[in-house]
Amino acid sequence: MILEVAVLDVIPSETNSFERDFATASLIITRMKGYQGHELKRCLEVSSRYLLLVHWDTVEDHTIGFRQSPEYQEWKSLLHKYYDPFPRVEHYEAVPARPIVDKG
């Protein structure tokens, strides 16, 4: 599983509209191949900053399957007008836990 992480800086006067349109956009992404779930979090220190976390089966499910789809164009038209600056998106994978070995 891959975790997509995006810090979204929304134009401060547009946060209510962004949240409304994000609810609509959420319905788009949930139908995509490889989508496993997502969360949108609002920052307590900067009320117009959000953290978007999306779980995908693979990086390609996001970067190719979603980003190159007609559905992404709808997502883009709903949300991209709210960002300033445009968000940086990164992908993360789990790091296996390594047991601590007591050599004493």
C-alpha cells in the first residue's frame, strides 16, 4: 500500500467553498482503481491549510490511473482553483519494523 500525502494551502477566504467542493470531489476519487481510502485534516495553527492523505494500492494507481483519467479533470476543475501555492504531492511506503535484539 502507498500513502499519498499533500499539504493543501487554500486561499483563506475560500475555505468553506473548498470544503464543500472537496466533499463532491471525494465521490470521484472513491471510484478509482486502487483507491483504498482518504482523510482530509484541517491544520489547527493555520486554518486555511489542510493535509490530504490518500491510500492507494500502488503509486501508478494514483499517478497514472487517476491523474491521467477523465475523472481527474473533474477533480481538478473542482479543487485546483483553491490552492495558493499549488501543493506538492509525495508518496510514502511502510517501513518494516525491525526488532531490537538484546545482545547482553
